[in-house]
Amino acid sequence: MTIIEPPRPKNAHIFAKAEGLHYVDLEWLSVRLFEVEHFPGLIWDPFAGWGRIAEAARAAGYQVRATDIADRGYSALDDTLDFLTTDRIDPDVSIVGNPPFDDVIAQHAIALNPVKMALIWPLARIVAAWPWLATAPLAHVYMLTPRPAMPPAHYLEAGKKPEGARVEHCWMIFECGYRGLPTLGWLHRDRSAGSEP
């Protein structure tokens, strides 16, 4: 007789929409990104939040500008700025950030034509974005593993741990003038386990 064990409860979360759309990325996401990708010029994070991406960029030796639509407590924030009001950037600026997952924001970032750009994005939304993403200079997609939790800031401020994510995320890497299909790879939290293009 076979004994069937009851399924283990999953400690997985789909978080409610955060006030101000402020979700917090795990540190390893940007640390690993800067290990495998080089960004020309100054790096601008227009969605700086708590400054995790900006700090990882500084640690990797980049000059950084950090802004956000609101001051979320990051001590090195350069300015509060609504990204959608930016109509031009210098041609040697790279954008790296974790934006609100809104197609209008991603499309606006692409239209600014940064020399290079990396945006964290829900993997499933890439499929739905094909009408505008198919013509964008999308050079690489890094699937993130293990699946990173990106809880609302208030969740972490309450002392809860970021675990049990149910949404797949990736880095989308855009390069000015790129034409062709994007390469696909994995960016693993543990360097030895990754598979980068």
C-alpha cells in the first residue's frame, strides 16, 4: 500500500498593490547584473526607492544618479522627480532600475533612447508586451533564479522576510541601435550556478 503524503503548504505570496507602487528588490539582483553586464557612461536609476540598485552600481565602480518620484528614505537620493516628465537625457546615460510595472513607464524609458538600459520586469508581462516590445532594442533577457520576492516596502518595514514569491521576474537589457532577437539566459543568485549569454 502506497502512502500519499499530503502536499506541503506553500509559503508563497502574491502581494497586494503597494501604495505608491514601491516594491523592494533583493540586493543580489543588481549585484549579479553588474557582474555580467557593463553599462557605458553614468548610470541613472529613476526609481531608486531604498537605493539598492544605486548602491550596487556604486560598489561596481559606476558614477550614479538616483532619483524617485518620492523620497523613500534613501540617504543618497539626488532628487525627487516624476520620470514621466523627463523628455530627454544625455546620449551617454545608461538607465538601470526597478520601475513600477506599467507599460507606459517602460515605453517612455525606451523612447528616451538611453545608450543602454536594464529594467526589472515580470517575465509573464513580456509575452503581453509584444506589440511594443517587438520593435524595441531588446538585446538580452536574464531570467532570475531562484524566483526573487519583491514585496511592498511596508511588508519589509513591518519586519517580515521577503520569501515565497510566486511571480517570475527578469532583467530586460536594451542597447541603443540593437536589431535582432534578444538572447536569453539565467542570472542565478549563486554565481557558480548561473548561465549567462
